[in-house]
Amino acid sequence: MAITKSDVVDMLKELVELTTLDEGDPQSFRVRAYESAYHAVEGFGGELKGLSMAQLQKISGIGKSTATKIRELYDTGKVAKLVELREKHPVSVLALLKLPGVGPKAVQRLRAELAIESIEDLRKAIQLHALRDLKGFGQKTEEKLAKALERMGDEGERRAPISVALPLAERICAQLREVPGVQQVAYCGSLRRFSETVGDLDIVVATTDPAPAMETVLAMPIVDRVLGHGDTKASFVTRRGLQVDVRVVAPSQIGAAMLYFTGSKGHNIKLRQRAIERKMTLNEYALAETESGRVVASETEESIYAALGLGWIHPVLREDAGEIELAERGTLPLAIEKNAIFGDFHVHTSLSGDGHSSLEAVVAAARARGYRVLAITDHAEGLPVSGVGAQALLDQRDRIRAMQAELGDALTLLWGVELNIGKNGELDYDAELRNQFDFCLASVHDHFDLDTAAQTARVVRAMQDPCVKMIGHLSARMIGARPPIPLDMEAIFRAAEETGTALEVNGGLPRLDVSVDVMRTARDRKIPFVLTSDAHKDSELARIENAAMNAMRAWIQPDRVVNTWDRSRIEAWARTKGGSA
């Protein structure tokens, strides 16, 4: 199979991860070079296949060494350095990096001194208290890791976070759509329901000629081990251990297949019961009359739901939580549509140390999305490496004001900042400077090991500051990598209501924070929710759609979401502490 730009991006991402582990330093020269090249390739507008070494090196961010590896991948289908690193650092070792407080140097020490090569090895070492005398660990770290492993459980090791599963599924689907004769491709299962973690990937393909699709699947570079394959189904495991099942159906059956393989199990059981009550049967091929076998509906999900007396139910709602009964009454939660999102309130530029797009590029991307309001919120100075000093932010303010004069009414730009919530709730800069910003959000970026009382107190104190309009990624979790900080949610909700502080629904796939569970609990409180992309480059503004999906999973209605309000109401909310929910 031909190598694509997506394969190059994956290769560079893996080199970043494995080289970080190999050298024990996420800021080493090689790691930064691979990371720079990864961002350069991801943002490159065309294909790379036909480019020479000299042409590749003309792309900002790609040096000679990386260009050589890109050409090697296109010419041979593999990269020798990557093969070497994979052999040296197996997937089981990479899993250790998911644990809180375990960085590349810690993994090196665990491997060298305790021969720990997997999560299971670490469990055994903790049971024997082997970490207590290990330099850089000790009893407290051992206890913290024991708790993290307990939370993870066996299931946590087998499930992939959505940040891994979704890009992989989209890439597989994109490659299958290029196969001649393929009419439709869709990923299904818990991923289509936008679950935070995924056990495996289910992909359905509609075509009248299955053979080319099956050949394409088995030739994909991501395939590590084929579990089985036939004329219309193939199952394989990726190098990261994620199982992928691809099924081919006739174009006339694609709706039934998508409905069946999306689930959830409880949702499907109730649909089948409705079919039985109407003297029909429902399976992955069709909704058909029981007696005659005549197909009633199969080509679209909408036609199947309609034949069962229901309107179409969005996949994120299909959790057997009362959605079928609401659909029967026509009172399902309204969808938060892309064209109803009028602004973003958490966006970084290259001024932040971890930002990759200029202010101009970010503003252009916001205009292309039809936004009416955009808050530029680079990191405050308290964040190591990425933070921005006061004078640099004041200079940015002048640029934003100049851009606003040129934009007129086309787009309202807010000069903002993402403040860091300190150990005791203190914020960056003095109050005089903070109050000059058009918009401030505040987020936890450190001290994740504090107890519930301390974590709650620091967040509540931040909410009480008159400049803070919104709390960013409330739990500070990273799905599959860092657990949420412990918080007294009743105290948080009460403080949010009393101070008029909004809660962010962060669209970054590693975060998706606040979580669905938190939103469900707060659904009846007078707390506004704000969808954000937390973009660190212009292309990431699209991540706000992930936030919308997560809010929909929690049955949050559009009128509870600040981004859907009219422009004057959004501006009033952003510039004034509080605002109605």
C-alpha cells in the first residue's frame, strides 16, 4: 500500500515518543527536532511523496536527518531507526508512561534496576515494596502508583483513550474511502458514541466488491498481527494492541450495519423489542417483516428509526439512558450543531511556548469558521517553559487592538490569558494587570497530589477572583495518563453559582474536561458551560466540535452553552463576571 502523509505524521509522532523514552529527556535536541518536523508535516498543505531531499528541507521545521527518514519511509515502507527503537522499547514499556509521575527517566530507572518491563511487572514490584528504596521513588511514590494501578484495573490496560482511537479510526476510514468501488465507510462502536476509552474499533464499509477493500486493510502499515480474515471481514491488532474489526456490507445494508455495530447493547435490545412488537426483526443486515422476510428498511439509520416510530437518535445519546422514550415523545435533547458555535474562549498562539501558529493564522482560522468572538488566551508566566511574561502580553494586546481596528464588526477579539491556579489558589501577575484583560480563565497545571480539601480550596479561591470568568479543564485529568484531581464537586458547583464562574468543556481529546459525569451532575445548576478547543495551532480550532459531542453526551441543551448565545450576550458575558445560564 502507498505511504501517505498520515503515515509520515504517525512515524514522526512515534519517533518523538520513543526517542523521549530512549534519551530520558523530552527536551533533548533529537526529540525537539522530531517534534518540530511532526508539526511541520501535519500543517503542510500538500503531499510529500514526490518531494526530493532538498525540497523536504525547504519546509520550515524539517532538517536533513528527518528528511532522510521521510524519504526512507516513502522508498522502503519502513524507517530503520524506528524499527530499532521499537525493539528496544516495546509497547508494554510505553504503557508505564501513562502512570502519574512516571516520566522517561523514571522508566529507565525501573527497567535498569528492577527489570520492570510492563504494568504487570510494576504491580508485582509494588506488592514486594521494591520501589521504596529506589532512588527518585520512595514510599509515598510507591503508594501513589499503587492507587493509580488500582484505579486503572485490568480494563484500563486493555482500553485505548479516545485521543489514540479516534485519529486511528479516521485514518483507516480515509484510506478505505480511496478504494475503487467503496461507497461509504464509517467507524462504529463506542467510538462513534464518543466514549472516553475504546476497547476495539468497529469499521463498516459499503461496497459491491469486497476484495479490494479487504486487500487494502491487510496491507495497511499499522497492522501488527492479523487475527483472521475472509471475504467480507478482517480483524487485526495494531502495534499499540488495539483490535480493529472491518466488515464489508452491501450498500443497501450500510444503515442497518452502522446501527447494529454502534450500539450500545442496551439501546439495541430496546430497538429489537420495538421491532418484535411491530412483527419485525432487526439485525445487522436489515429491519424486515418477520413472516414474509420483506425488507422494511436497511440503507439508512433514519429509515430504520422511522419504521420503528422514532426520530433518528444521535449516536452519542445511544446509551439506554431513556433516550428511546424521549425520542418516542419527540423531546430528545437538541444537538449542538457546528454552525451554532459562534466563538472560542481558550486558544493559544506561538507566543505560548507550546503554541505553533501565529496570531494572524489563528484569527484567520476563526473567521473561516464563522466565529463572532475569539479570546486569545496564551499561557501566563507561572507555567514553566510555556508561560509568557507581562510585557510580552502587553505587546500582544497592542497587536490585538490593531487587528480589531482592521476587522471592525467581522470578529470581536478578546485579549485574554490562561492563568495558573497555584497551590493555594494564587494567580499569576498582580490584580492591576489581571483586571486589564478582556477575558481570563484559570486552570490547574501542577500540584496534582494534593488532597480533596486542598484541591477544592485552591479552585474555589480562583473562582472568587473578580477577573476569572471560567475555570479551564477543571479536573486536570489526561485520559489514560493522569487521573482527575480529587474535588468536592458540591462545593465547586456552589462556588461557581455564587461567583458566576463558567466551567470549560475542553475539546482536546486527551482531556475532554469537564467530564460527562460532571456535566450530568451540574445539569440542573445555574452554571454556564463554555465549549473550547484549547487549540495550540490554527488547525486545532476544530477540536471545539469534540467539546460539543461531549456536552451532547451529557444531555446539555444548547441554551446552557455560552458559545451558542447571540453575539451581544456572548460579549456581555465575556467582559463581565457572571452571566446567566
